[in-house]
Amino acid sequence: MLKLVSIREGLVEIDIPDPEYYTKERGYHDPAWLPVFYNPRAEISRDLGVLLLKAYVDIHGLERINIVEPLSATGIRGIRYAKELDRDCTVYINDLDKRAFKLMTRNMIKNRLEDRIVVSNLDANELLMKLHRDTTIDVVDIDPYGSPVPFLETALLTLKDGGLLMVTATDIAVLYGVYPTTCVRRYQSLSYRTPFSIETALRILIGYISRQAARLDKYLRVVLCYYHQLYLRVCVELYEGASKANEVLSKEIGYIVYCPNCGHRTVFRGYPYTPSPYCKNCKLKAILLGPLWLGELCNEEYCNFMLDSLERIKYRHYKLEKKLLTLLKEENYMPPYYYSVTEIAKTMKTVEPSPSKLRNLLVESGYKATLTHFDSKGIKTIASMHEIVEVLKHGR
């Protein structure tokens, strides 16, 4: 018998395993210790998921949609979709764990959503393939604990042409470059620790999804991709078309060569392609990252719609969510990496400059520049490391 407590999130109230009861060490609580997983820190992700769905149905003029979340745990995400989406919908929530199945059923009934939710107790891939055979699926939301890789192919097969795929990854250490061999094995991509590893992690994940879609003669259109509190979130529309898939691979997939000696970054577009692993600036051996996604991380129409909806709804994390969406729009046409003021200070052997001050100095000097949601100490700019150093030398 689970020890439960009730919590409210968005417009729903659900029961979750009592975090205090299942705490193990000195008051520290890890969501993974709960018999049924629930992560309160992912509330922002769930808020943005609701806003994104509202944008999707409005932009595409859909009166009815089918949504599947095959790894539901407590059911909080799918239950919120069913409750907060102002369209006729069927939401399929599922978990292989019998305790999760019983709890999400309880939560569905608690919110009186029996007419909008279908609950099942199946393997995630089994459910996806069953729905692929029997039903048109508009939205698939893969929200695992760890890597989404085991579920991506069935998700890509299940979605309709023009469907919305939403994916979470929490195996940050692998994508970040802490375990480069695992990243090659799991995502077929080179990742090493750099000052902009968080962005590299997200772009490797998008690039992997794009390449897996291309195997099925499909291509993706990014609508919202971001990093927040130790998880990566990728939301893309999926379309059929072999020639367009080829075009996306050649234009939006590529590599970054990073030089740890001088800090120079070079972008190479095209896949498959193996750029020279030497720095164009100082000619020393550099670090090759990729293949990864080099395109945009958000769609401006979606962001504007979500910001408008957010002003009306005002979730409890409204300020953080507004800041995140606003920064994503500002970052959208910048290079696929950022500079950390810590890195810049080490290069100059001086104290760290203020990111806001550095951005202003760069803009005043004629360089496009913006802060970034990836890192509070980060800045995106078209200026090179050498140009940043020169601006700081003359602008302090």
C-alpha cells in the first residue's frame, strides 16, 4: 500500500507517493526513490507542454486530437493535457509498472476525466505499435527517466504526417561529454566537455532524432527545444518526405570544432562529413563535436502564441517561463554555441565580466549578442573569442 499525499499542479489535483515518507538520507529527497516517479522540478516542463499543445492545435486548426504518453508514472502530464486543453481529445496514458497503473487510474478518476483518458498497463513500445496499427496519433510525448532512445523509433512510426513529437532526456552526463564512449554508442555522436557542453548536449539529442527520422524518410521541424534544471526537452513537428529529409541532413546537421587552446569555434554544415580536427585559428589539434543539430531551437510563431497564453494563464512559475521563452526567441538566430564569462576571464587572466555588461559592449561594438537560457554566465554572439577579448580590453 503506497503512502500518498495530494498535490495541485495547473488545473489538476493528483495523489503522489509522499516524498517525506520515502526520503532516505538526511532529509535529501530524490524523485527516483519514490515507488512511482514524480518530479516537482519538471512542473515548468509540464506547463510549457500544455502551452505548446494549445499552440499546436490552434496553429493547425485542429478540433480534435489524440495524444499518447507511454511512460506516465503518476499520470500528471497526460492528465493535465486532458484537463487543460480546450479541444476534444483522447489522451492515452500508460505505464508498465502496476503500482503506477493503479495510481494513474486513481488520479484520472479523481479529476473526472474518464471520458477523455484511456489508461493501460503495457510496455511503452507495445502501446505505441498498437496505436500505430489502430489509431491516428497527433501527439507523442516521451518522458522517460534517463534516455529516450529505446522509444524513439516506435514514436516516429506512430505519429501521423505533421504530428507533434515531444521528448525529454535526463541522461545529461552522457550527452554533456562526461561519458563520451557512451554518447557514441547511444547517440552515434562525439561529445566532450567544453564551456558550452549544455548546448552541445541538446543539439546532439535533436540531431539524433533528426537522423532517426531520416532513416524512415521523415524530417523534423523544430518548434521548441530547451534545457532546464538537468533535463533536455525537444519538441518537433514530424513530416514525411525523403528529399526534404536529405535537405535537412545537409543543411541543419553538422559539426562544431572547438579549440581548448584559444577558445575558437568553427561550424561545419553537412552530414555525413568529417571536418579537420584542427583549429582554423591557432592550427593546434582541436575537439570535434557531432554530428549535431545546427538549426534553430524554437519557432517564433509558437513562442509568441505560448507567451500570449502564458499572460492569460499565469502559472505559478510564470516569471521563469516567460524569461525562458523570451530568451529562446532572442537566441534563435545566433551561432550554435555560447561563451561563458568564466572561460573569457581565464583567457584574459582577469576577473569575470558581467554577462549583461559584456552583451552591451558587444552590441555597442557592432556585434550581435544576447544572453542565453543555457547558462546564467553565458552569452551568445557572432563575435569570435579574439574579438570578445578586444572589445573587453577597450571597453572596460
